[in-house]
Amino acid sequence: MPRAAWTDTLVATGLPLRAAELLGGLYEAGDAGRLAPAGDRQVRGTTPIEETLGAVLQLVA
């Protein structure tokens, strides 16, 4: 989707305006290559993605 539609689309899904603006800024920073890992720390979880998404979907259902 075009950048110009990011904020409006996020608001249309129920996100507050300020959160949508901040998330759009995060997307833009990622696209511009301004985000990079810091340090060498890695954390790996043991919960499968299906379990995590299932829990999130139950919260919003």
C-alpha cells in the first residue's frame, strides 16, 4: 500500500491516530534503512508462532 495510506489505514483498523502515526514512522524508518540491531544479543523464544497468534486473536475477538 502507498505510504500516504498507512496512517489512515491503521486508524481505520481501530488504532488510535497517534499510534498509527508512530507506527507509520517506524515503517518509514525501516524502509529507509535507519533501523539496525544494536549489539550482538539474540533472544530466542520457545513458544510456537501459532500459539502466540492464537492468544492474540483470542484477546481481540
